[in-house]
Amino acid sequence: MSIVKVCKYYYNSYCAGISWYIAYKDIQLSTIVMLALEGISIGVILLLGLIVLGKHGFAIDTAQLTLQGTQPGSIVSGLVLAVFSYVGFESATTLGDEAQKPLRNIPRAVIMSTVICGLFFIVLSYIEVLGFQNHTTPLNKSEAPLNDLANLAGVGFFGLVISLGAMVSLFACALATINAGGRILFSMARHNIFHASLGRAHGKNQTPHVAVTLVALVAFLLAASTTLLGVKVLDNYAYFGTIATYGFLFAYILVAIASPVYLWREHQLRAVDILYSVLAVVFMVIPAIGSVGIPGENSLFPVPAAPYNIFPYLFLLYLVVGGGWFIMLRLRRPEIIEQMENDLEAVHTRFGDMKKV
């Protein structure tokens, strides 16, 4: 086993362990740590972006703005990873009662995350493409694009700072994932979909400690095992990220369909709500089709290269197994669905009362 693999293994261990402890201990501590770490990382990256723009005289890159030389198939192929980079903006919704004034603060958090992250991605994408112009290694082949960008801009020392920022950001992302995933497992366990132990809250910390521990352990084992098998870091990110994106897209599509149905039942449905729902579903279906591909020499959605061509079918198998297990559970314990509906109705009533206060 090489020293590099050992270092990556221990780094994964420390990252998972520290993230688990913070999520286990306190949601407020988790929030403060995530904001501080991400703030540092984003600040460093934005500073590098300004240096790159200054190096190019803050010129307007018309080739980018007019999508010169861009093929539709390339855009569709990139949408899957782009969506994965953007998902998670709704993670604040998993906090529920743990948030102060949830009806006000959670919608604000979701909207602000969407706007700020969207602008950040657009600006940095523009800067990276601009900075890699005429470089021997294209942007999509670079294993450390921000480090290479720093070297191209003549500030190579920023590479170390960027790497440290990436490590800091990794902690924040791992922490956010463990927090959100743990609370989803906790909620499902409370509805008797998973073992009741996952639905326990810590007596002192008031966190879903068992669910958080399980999520952290699974995340660590997946990353550590593939690292020890020799899978590169960026390949790990792309492989797990692609499969995870299918899950996000599937969930988002279901929510986009269910939202107007819910509003209709509440007698609050508007035409614009239906329009938003249709646009959302269409947008999310495009990367889904692009990730599967359509055979043909001039196909707008070319079949991805291996191993990405098998990932959609692995996710489909996951849905079939999960769906079959849920159907069996429903047949054996039909009261579970009734209990879930009653719990959801109770939550709806409680938050409806909060709106009136």
C-alpha cells in the first residue's frame, strides 16, 4: 500500500470523525462551523478570481457569452455534474423544529442559498474558462483547476492556500451532508420505515445521534474503500456525485409534481405554480436523459463513456430494490402509511397555527 493511499485514508478518517462529532454534539455548533469554514474557502477563491480577471484586464469574453464552439451534447453531459455541484441548497429544510422561527428562517435560507450559490458558480465558471484559454491542459482535463489557475495567473503560492481552502470546504460539505442525511434517516425511522433506534434523539444534545453516526460511518467506508482500491480523488467525486445526482433529480422531480397537487388541495393553486412545476420537471429531465444517452452517431444525447454508462442502471436497480422493500413493508404493516399521513397532517396543522401567530 502506497504512502499516498495511507494519507488519503487517514484524511478521510479525520474528516468523517470530526464532522461526525460536530453533528453529534450540537446543530448550532454545526451551523457556525459550516458558515465559518465555507466563508474562508469562498473568500480565498473569490480573491483568486479577482486576480485572474485583473490578469486579463477585466476583458469581456464574448466567446463564452455567445457559447462559441459549444455542442448541445456537451452541455447536457456537463449538466449532471453541474447539478450535483448545486444540489443541497434545500438542506436547511431538514432542520424543522431545530431552527428558530422556521417558517421565516428556513425559506430565507433556501432562497439565499440558491441566489448566492448560483451567482458564485456562474462567476467562477466564467473566470476558470477565461483563465484556461490557450493553456496546453484544457480545463476539463485538469485535476486541480484552481491550483493550475493560480499558476497561470502568476500567483503559484495561492495553490497551497486553495488546497487548504478545498480541505476546509470538504469538512463543511461533509458536515452538511451528515446533518441532512442523519435527519432524513431520523424522520423515516420515526415513521417506522427504518429501525426504531435511528429515531432516537440524544438526551442532552437533542440531536439524532444514532442516525448521524450511521450516515458518517457509511460515508467514511465508501470513500475509504474506493481510495484504498486506488480510485483517484476526482474520480471518486465524479462517480459518487453522478449517482447521488440521480437521487437528487428524482426527488426534485417528485417534489415539483407534488407541489401543485398540494396547493390544489389547499385551494391555493395558481397558474404560475403549474408553470414553475412544468419548467422544473423539464429542466431536470434533460440531464437525466443526457446521463443515459441515446444511441446514434449524431445523437444530441450521446451515450456516456464507461463507467458512467452503467450508473443510471445501478440507480434504477437501487430504486427497484428500495421500492420493492417499501411495498412489502406496506403490505405487512399497512398502518405505517396511515401513521405517516397523520404525522404529516399534524405537522401541517402545527405550522399552519404558527403562521397565524
